[in-house]
Amino acid sequence: MRKIIFKTLKILRACSVLAASCIWAEPSQTVMVKVPFDFIVCNRALPAGDYEVMLDQNRSVVLVRGEWKGAFALTQPTEAGKPAERTRLVFNRYGDRYFLSQIWPTGAAEGRVLPKSRMETELTQDMEKPGIVALVVAGTASHKPVR
């Protein structure tokens, strides 16, 4: 019983931190990307299609929003040797499953890493190294708005 209560409190605390960060999160960069395969963002499966990818000003929260589904995740910083010429989304591929793992905004030497989802962690136990798939984004959000 105690385990259930503590687990519930942990989840509520994490949700409140996430909600507080989203309240103050103003998008600093929004890009449109066409993802040609189904993929997963933090245990949320998203179908192939057009997506808006938004990072807040602090670049700690990412929102991936499609026409019918979306997901958001807390991210951590990672460094590169030089600034990215174009926005790049990096996916880890295990067989036919793709997991969004990194976002590299245009002009920034700092990218963002998404935590591994539970499904990805389980797959890494059965497989060696993931395949890496990078999608280069052509421009900023100038397409039709996503509902």
C-alpha cells in the first residue's frame, strides 16, 4: 500500500513540475517536419505525417504536434562541435520502431536529448546498437497550421 501511495505522489510531483514548466514555456523555435514513418516520443506512439516541433525559450521542453496527436517531453542539453546549419531531428531505430532521441536547432551548437522511453529501454536489452536516422528540416513553420 505504501509503495502505491509513494508512486502516486512521485507521479503527481513530476506532473506538477512538467505543468509548471509548460505554463511558462513560450515557443522559441517552431519547425514543420514530415516524418515518413511511425515513431515514439516518451512512450507516445505517433503516426507518420506532418508535425510541428516546438522548443520553449529555455529549450527544456519539446512539443511534437500533429493533426490528430501530439506529445511533449522534457529534454537535456548536449553539445556539438559547431552550430547546426539546419534543424535536425535524430531518431533511434530498432527494427521497424523509431524513437525521437535528439533535436538540433538551426544555428545552435547545443542540441537537446530526449530521455529513453520505457519501450526503448526494453528494446535496448534485446538488441545491440540502434540504427540512427536523421531528418533535416527544410525551414521554419511556414506551412498550414496544425490543429
